[in-house]
Amino acid sequence: MKITKRKIRRIIKEERAKLLLEMDPMADANRSLGGFANISSVDALTDSILNILQEVEMGVGEEEGLEPDEAEEKARNAAILAVSQAFESAGLMDVKFALQKLLR
């Protein structure tokens, strides 16, 4: 079987790209998000998380009289819990537990 220089270059380029993605999970995730997820879904998720952060931070700040940094931490934990529950609903328990380890 004869392989042309062009085919060899293409194969090397493809393999190099695969190796780079394996070495950098963030790059792979960015590529997946940008290439396959609907941008309006990503925007809706971002808006929802920001809403949770704002609602909890304002709510606990007013009702419990917390300092801004304490209210921010409670809001952060609530948003992490909400995202972990979404992963649980999808059956991705390992991700759920990894996220819950971020709770303070």
C-alpha cells in the first residue's frame, strides 16, 4: 500500500491534535461546548447560575444580616449544589460528588 506524503502529513496532524486534546481537558471541553452545544442553552445556563447567585446572596444578606463575603459564600455553595443536582439527575454521580467537595 502506497502512502503519499500528503496522507502522512494529514495523519500526523490528526494524531497531534488528538494528543493535544488528551493533554488539555479544558481545551477539549471548550471545543465540545463551542462546537456542539447550542449557544442559547449555554447563555441560559449562565443566566440561571447568575440568578441563583444574586437571589441567594441578596436573600441571606437581608434575612440573616450577613456580611457581603459570607453572603457570597452561601450563594456560591447554593449554585454549586444546584449544578451538582443537575449532574445527579443525569446520572453522573462522580461529577456530583466532585462538585459537592467544593462546598465550604
